[in-house]
Amino acid sequence: MALSYKSRKRLSLLILVAGVPLYIIAAVSLIALFERPSFLIELLVYIGLGVVWAFPLKFIFKGIGQPDPNAVGKE
């Protein structure tokens, strides 16, 4: 099922406003469960987790910054 441009735009906004802060809290909580690792390992974990969330959601964000391709004559 393909999402329309408008629904992808709304979903991407919801993900950025609510999902990413929740993901950040979850990542920090995950690190807090273990004894704090060295700075470099902790940095690598945060960078890895910062990149991992975007791959499954790539199709939602793709083309959102462009004008609506289905809107004819609207600008």
C-alpha cells in the first residue's frame, strides 16, 4: 500500500516531532542499563543508533522537501 504525499508529509512530521525524541530517550536508557563504557565506545553506539533509525523510515522521508508531484497547477 503506497502512502500519498500528504500522508507521508504528516507521518514524517509526527516521526520527527514525537518519534525521534522518544528514540533518543530509549537510546540513552539503553546505555544507562550497562556500566558506562569508555567515551569512544559510547560515541560509536550513539552514532550507530543515530543512523539506524533512518533506514527503515527512508521511504517516508524521500521526496518530502519537494513540491507535491500530484498537485497540478498549484504552487
